[in-house]
Amino acid sequence: MERFWIIRDTEHGKVIVPKKPILCPICGEVMLLHDFACYKHTSGFKHADIHVKCPYCSFWATFGVPISEEEFEELTKSPLHKQILKWELTNLVDEEVRGDLEARLKKWGYW
């Protein structure tokens, strides 16, 4: 079975993103990557918690994705690990949507 998530290298560091857009179950808009964090359990199991948020209705979802030791090392060393991601880092939205999002996020104090 093919995995839904991939690790993408950006100019700011590595991120884990969906291969296809995730649509909001409330309003149908494309959900955006908000942040991710990797964890290693005492049993040795490793996973990434990936948070996505709808920029229109604010629906929030968390995905727990099992990752390999290599992926764990790559992601935890990334400067973006456990950081709120500015939308332009993910390249998941087109320019028109990005401009609208940036204006709203600046107004709300994201940057």
C-alpha cells in the first residue's frame, strides 16, 4: 500500500506533507499544513503528528503518521520541526489564495 505522506525538502528545512490536497470536511476548502512534531515512544515506535487547518472555517485535524528511524532523524533535525509554518513554505496553495491567506494571517498576528 502506498503511503499518503512524503517528506519534502524546502529552502527552510524538511517537512512532511500529504501527496494530495486534504479537503476540509466542513467547507470543502484545501487544508494547509500548520505544524508537525515527531515523537519516539519508549517501545521504539516513532511517529509524526501532523496538524492541518482550514484557512476558511478554521477546522483543525491531526494525523498520526508512523515514520522510520531515518525519517525521524531527518524531520527532528529540520529547523521547521515543532514550528508554526508560514503557508509559503509548503507550496501547497496558488498565488491568489496565498495572498488572501497572508493578509488574514498577518492581521491575526501570525507574522
